[in-house]
Amino acid sequence: MLDTALAGRRDALNPAELLLAALSACMIKGIERVVPMLKFSLRGVEIRVHGVRQDVPPRMECIDYEIVVDTDEPDRRLELLHDNVKKYGTVFNTVAPGTDLKGVLVRATSHGS
Amino acid sequence: MQPFPHHYSVVAKADTQGDVALEGERLPPIPSAPPTEFGGPGDRWSPETLFVAAVADCFVLTFRGIAGLSRFSWVSLECNVTGTVDRVDRVTQFIALEVRARLRIPAGANEEQARRLLAKAEETCLVTNSLKVQPHLESVVEIEQP
């Protein structure tokens, strides 16, 4: 359901949430693509994306993300994976020049993400 | 409307196989997969189609808001957006966004004002204002016969 109103429906995505959904799906797609090439072993990924909208002019002032990877790979390999996410994402590369897009890639704790 | 700034959050979850689940507080989850162009099944929303949907949705809702503030009478708006992905300087990205808007207005409504409001919606779209690539708007205004 994509329909929303200015007053706001609480059960439908608004454009900003659609953009964040596209961005987060892009980062996961990027991870899925590079994992075989890097021979990177992981059990799962969760990405949390948070955007702040400014009023005038209307735009996304900043977008922050946290990529949580369930893996036993060493830290330097996590950095390598993050570098690949930032290099090869279609939506990521489209959004990054227009707003303050930044985030981290971290390991999931043993109790889950 | 709530005071600015507004905060929006989305969570994406994936295991090693299968759909990506896109979730937001109070929102129904969206299953997502790569598009066919990237080897995906083609029957799910992909990052690329979600991105283009955000542009189309934003344009329509922005127009609705502006038209309401201007007390402009209109019947329907269809917005067809095509995004072009290409590799520029070894970076894969959207390089063009074609926005084709078809607005239907009642007989007697001001066609020129309709075009101005469509252009204003393009200028003030939250999503495209957050991108480097700027959309190209083609608008058609149809007047209902009395």
C-alpha cells in the first residue's frame, strides 16, 4: 500500500520511508552480491536506516544506517565488506551525493542483533 | 502536521537465502529481491523499483498537498516515472529520472495554474531534492468535457 495523505496514514509507507526502504534493500543486495566474491561467511544481515527530513527546502537532511552482520569473520573483513557496500550500491550511489549519508557496519552480538 | 525535523526509520532483514524483508514501525512488511537486470526473479519490489516508486509517490503527494493549499480543483493524477541506471566513472547509479505526469482537471479549471502546480510539485519534492540527479518533468493536462 503506497497511498498516503498529508494528514498521514499510519499503515502506509510515505515517500521518505520508501526511499529508506530502497536504500536498505540496496545495501543488502550489495552484500548478497559481493559475499561469494569475497568468500565472506555470514548467517544473516539486518540494516537499520534512519532519516531526518528538513522543512525548507524539503529534503532529507541526513540519513544514518547501521548494518549488523551475523558472522565470525575478522574485523578487517567487516571493513572490506562495508567498503564494497559503499562502492557498488545503485541506490546508495544515487542518494549519497545528495544528502549526508553515513553509517557503520558492525558484528551481531552472540545474543542476536 | 508535526513540527520539523521529521524522523523516518526502516529496517531491512535478510538471511543467506530468500527475500529481503523491509519493515517499518506500524507498516506492513515489503518482500524485496534484486530486479531481473541484476539476476533477480522480477516479481518482487527491488531496491531500484522502490527508489523509482519513492520519486513517483513523492511527486503525487506533493502535488496533492500544493493543490490543496492553493484550493485548486482537480480530478486525478497519474505519474509514470522511469529511472535510468548506468555506470559513470565506474560507479553504478541512477543517471536520469523521467517523470511523466498526466493530470485531469474539471471543465473550467485553470490549465495554466495546473501546469504551474505540477512544476511546483517537481521543485519541492522531498525525494528528488535529496538526490544529485534531477528529474525531467513532462506534464499533460487533460480537461474534462462538461
